[in-house]
Amino acid sequence: MSKETILLVEDDEDLAIITQLQLKNEGYQVIWTADGAATMELLEKQEVDLILLDVMLPDCDGHELCERIKESYNYPIIFMSCLGDSTTIVNAFRGGGCDYLVKPVNIEELVERIEKNKPEKKEWEYSQFIIDTSVRMVYQKDEFGNRGELIELSPTEYKLLMALIRKQGELVLYKELYREIWKQGEIEDIRTLMVHVSNLRKKIDYQKKEIIKAVRGAGYIFQDV
């Protein structure tokens, strides 16, 4: 599953190129605009998930642009600026910004802020099924890739599925899953966990592609194929 689409509004071309490359290496899709006019034009044509906004732009003030964006869209806006005075920061939040970073920005911190402020996706789509997190429902995909038959998952199976897909491609240890689902530090009965995962597999992996792979003696890996 690809990560979010980030709109970077930055008039310094060199800095924009560096930031784009860094974020792309982290798995994000990045679009770049250099001023207010180009930003508003782009937003009319394309949806994004989050905006990184400079304060000082060639054709407008970043605070003003933030207010214009918020009049029509509800995207989270993180300000990034070389200005670190309290007045500028307060104005950024008053105008609708959800976070503020002072340049130069460390990429690890930037990713942390993006992950913290990004909107929760209501629909998660995979090769065999679609999850609607707003109602905690999972649906098979029909032949056209749309919502099909409802997959009846128990509350425990749903929690296990979400815990696994949030770490797609990574090994999730038994103890991590047990702590996530049963809120206990130590595993009291690993067989209970295995039974729930086995039932989950049968329901969501109806094409038998082994999307939940068991790593014996360790845990499970969710890999959408």
C-alpha cells in the first residue's frame, strides 16, 4: 500500500528537490509547487493528503495561503519556515496550520510530524479485500475491484488484521500481537493467538495467496500480493 501524497509548497528550488527526494525515499508521493497561485490551481485538479507550507512565498504570505486553502479544503497543513519567532508561529496556528517546523528540518523529525498529523484513512484497499475503518467492516473485492460480499470478522480478528497491515512487510512478533489484542505483556496461551490468526486467514485470503505468512517460533508477516 503506497503512502500518502504530500504537497510541498516551497519557493527554494534546491531545498524543494532535496526534500522531495528525502520524502520519496520514505515512500511518500510528493508534488511540488513554488507559489500560492500554482498551489491553488493544483488543488483544483488533484487531491492530496497533507500540505507542507513555507511562510515566505514570492506571490503571497503563507499564512494567507493557508487560510485560502482552509476555505475549500480540510487538508492538514504543516508549516516549514526559517522564521522561528513566536508571532509567526502563533499566526500559523491561528490560520489553520496543525504543526510548525523551523528550517533546517531533519527528515526523521519531518516524517514523525507527517505521521502524527496525517488524516486517518477511512478506506484501506488491498488485492483481495477493502477495509472501511469508519464502520470497522471488511469486504471482499468483486471482479471489478469494488466492494463485494461482507467478510464477517470477529472483533478480535479485526484487531489482528489492523495490527498486521499497519506493519505490512514486517515481522510482527507473537508478543507484539498478544499485547496489542489482549493488553497483556506476557503471552499466556499462544495457541489462542494462533487459532484467531488461522481463522482470519481463511476469511480474508480466499484466493489462497498466503498474504499472512507464519514465521515459525516468531510471529507473522502480512504481505499483500
